[in-house]
Amino acid sequence: MSVEAKAAKQVIIDEIKERFENSSSVVVVDYLGITVAEADALRKELREAGVQFTVYKNTLVKRAIEGTEYEELGECLKGSSALAFSSEDATAAARILNKAIKKYKKMAFKGGVLDGAVLTPEQVVALADIPSREELIARFMGSIQAPISKFARTLKAIVDEGGEEGAPQESEAAEA
């Protein structure tokens, strides 16, 4: 192998290492069978969610993760493999890919990584079922606001009832 070819491969290996280090989650999927149009639509949706979806040679990925905490992931790198790197929302890649798997019925999870821990395909599916961070925050805020809103409505009802009955009594007292 020429020096230029080795240097080019090393650049790709370094890129893969960097992506693993900067990602909160990585999902490996067997993408075989999807059409170009389906792949383009999937890439667009992933890109909009801040997920990088790339196909690398399995040997280069294995070299990149060799000696790291992700090395165990190399066992699932057989056949066609695409990697989805998510740095912002740890569940985004798994969620979007899970929808695509259900929609196209052609792809399958091979494994993944979440905050340094290697995941099985079943664990990736479980990760996909977790709502996004924004959705969880919205649910939490809604649950906090519900009792406060109910309390405010109760106070308003008391004031409205008391205000109507209390007004004539005050005017009667003023006349006397």
C-alpha cells in the first residue's frame, strides 16, 4: 500500500475517532435494501435533528475504536453498516432510525453506544422509545403547571362567587 493511501485512510480513522469522542450516542444500522430516495429522505431528517449519518468501511471503524471503550462495538460491524452520530440529543438517531425501520421494513439495528456504554440492538430500540429532551422538559413543565393552574382557577372561582355576593352587602352597609 502506498504512503498516500495509508495517509488517506489515517485521515478517515482520525475523523471516525473524533466523531465517537464528540458524540453522546452512536447507532449502527444495517441499511441494506433501502432505495436512494429513501436514503436521501432519511439523511435529510437525521441532518435536521443534528445527527451525522455516514457509511464507513467496517475495517476503518474497527481500527478507529481499537483500544477504546467502544472496541466491543466492533463485533457488530459485519456486512453493510451505517453509523449515526448524535452529539446534542442522545435519543435522536435511535428515534429517527427506528421510525425508518418501521416505515421501510428493510433496515435493522446492529448496536450502538450511549455515553461510552456499548448497546445491544434491543437496548437501541429501548433508547428509541425515550422522548426527546425537549419533549421531556415540556412534559415536566406541564406537570408542574397543572396544580398551580388548578389552584389559580379555584381562587378565581372563590373570588367570583364572593365578589358577587360581597358587593351588595358592602353597599347595604354604606347606606346604614
